[in-house]
Amino acid sequence: MQIEAAVVDAQGKITFEELTLDAPRENEVLVRVVATGICRLDVTMCDSTRVAKPVVLGHEGAGIVEEIGRDVTCVQVGDPVVMSFNSCGRCASCLGNTPAYCLEVGAYNFGGARPDGSTALHRQKEQVHSHFFGQSSFATHAICTERNVVRVPRNAPLELMGPLACGIQTGAGAVLNSLAVKRGSSVVVLGAGSVGLAAVMGARIAGASRIIAVDVQPSRLEKALLLGATHTLLADEGELAARIMEITTGGANYAVDTSGNVAGILQTLRGMAPLGKMGLISECHGENIPVNALEMMLSGRSIRGVHQGDSVPQKFIPQLATYYLEGRLPMEELVSFYEFKEIEEAMADMNAGKCIKPVLRMPSA
């Protein structure tokens, strides 16, 4: 079929083009995209050599199933769905019910093609790289697989559901799954962007008694208070560790970093209670984090990486959708809507801090 897609060329330029999309194979699902979130990773990949070009990006897609392959049993035509990250289903991590740590995560999410090297998108006879995060949802239609398509409740507003696929599940999952925050505990969230604010909402769902949001933008901290933070701290105002210790009366039990600021991470670590647990979501631009082994040993503190909130999408995304319907995960407070053709404006606004989570609405069929 012919679809419209936002294609990124070798120079990182975005153009809107009519492309040919393959019919779904036996394990694939064709989704008419209703809306798709923009994640900072999408912006980064425009100029990155990590994915081959030309490519269609986008990895927070939500839409309606239009066709399924003969082996697909998890969804039916007409189902409202979210498309999340992809995984192989065969490695030790996938078989151990931890698909976020799939041993083939690079090939299945950044390979720009199916595992056999074929792409689902074509410009006349030229291949256009597809299957970014198993979907390439910056298009009117996308091909995904049984591994990364998730049915969501019919009464949930589909245009809001896309960010559950990555940003929201990562932040909320870091708190609810990875760290398993206990009721009555204290949580520090570094960075109040979409992932950090999702962590704040997750901490409120978990029943944390003190939720401290840290950022450099006062407007983001105001939003954090609206979404459940009990305290806010400007990152550049004085000794962060001392302020955390004062608020928590002895140190925070948990911390989540979404900022990638190594100095802030180390300060927060020093402001944590004995046996405190920190989850790192940001890659810190590949920097090392120099921790003192003696301090870590004597305090029993621990640091761990967190990818996709340790989510099993088919279980966690419907749970998040339920939290939204119950009023416990007010994602609409993060979202700013843009039309599909406004993709570059949306990316620019996110980079400039004018919006938290841009979501592109696709043109109606």
C-alpha cells in the first residue's frame, strides 16, 4: 500500500514522501497510526550514524490494527494498540521475561530492517530503512510484530497512549518495576522532563511519602508538584546532598536519574540513606561515574541501570493505561499536540523546552 512518511536522509533532513509499505508477514501487524509521541531519541537519531539512512523514525506509535499475519493471535483487526520496543523472543533475557534486556536489542530496534535484512518501506525500487524500534511510526501506517504490539482499552484516548510505549513506561517503570519503591519511602527524581515526570507519577502511585523532583527549570518543577512531587529543588542552588538529607531526615531511600548529569548523580548518591537504591535511565553521554568503593560498601547503597523501565510491554502498558483511566497517571499534563506535518516544529519546541512531550496527530483516513 501507499503511505505518507517523514523520511530522514543522510544529512538528517526530514522530508514528507509517499512510500510503498509491504503487506504484513506471518508474524507482523499492520497498524494505521493515529498518533505518535516524539522522544528525544528520535531527535538524536536524525543526526546519528547509529541508524542507516534514509530511514523513517518514530517509536511511540498508537493506532488501529488494519491487518494481521496468519500466525498472529495477540490482536485482531480493529483493535486499538500501542507499539513499544522490539525484542527477539529467543535469548536468555527474553525467555527469562526481561525483554528490555534482549541480547539483540540493537539489531531489533536500531537495525533499520527486519532480522533477515529486508525493509518494509520502499521508494520505488530503493529500500528505505524501517522497523525503527520495530515500528517506524512517523508515518500514516506502520508494520510491527507480535512481540511489540500491545492492545489497550477501547475507552482510553488513543492519541494519548503512544508515550506509554517508551517515555512513560521507562520513567514509571523505573519506580514501580526496577526499584520497586515501597509505600512510605522517599524518592529523588533527577530531571523533570517527560521521563522524570513519569517517575514522579510512578512514585505517587507507589505511595512514596516524600517525592523530591530536581531540575534546572522552575516551570518543570511546578509541573512536578502538580503531578505528585512533595518537594522540589533547583539543581544549581547549593549543596544537593545536604538539601536531600534535610528533607528526608537522614537520606533518600531511592533515586532515579533522567538528567545524565554526573555531578548531580554523585551529589544525590551522597544524599541517600544506607541501603539506598539508585536507577540510571540516562546514558550520561557515555561518561564514567566515579564512585568511592569504600563509601558504597559501608553504606550498602547500590546503583543499577534501567532500560525501558524493566517493562514487559504486554503486561505493563495495559496497567499504565488503567492508571490513566483511574486518574492516577495524568499524562495529558505532559502532552502538546502537533499535526504530522509540524514534526520539525515539534522537535524544535522540545529541544527549546517549550513543550515536554510532543505528540503528532496523523491525518484522518
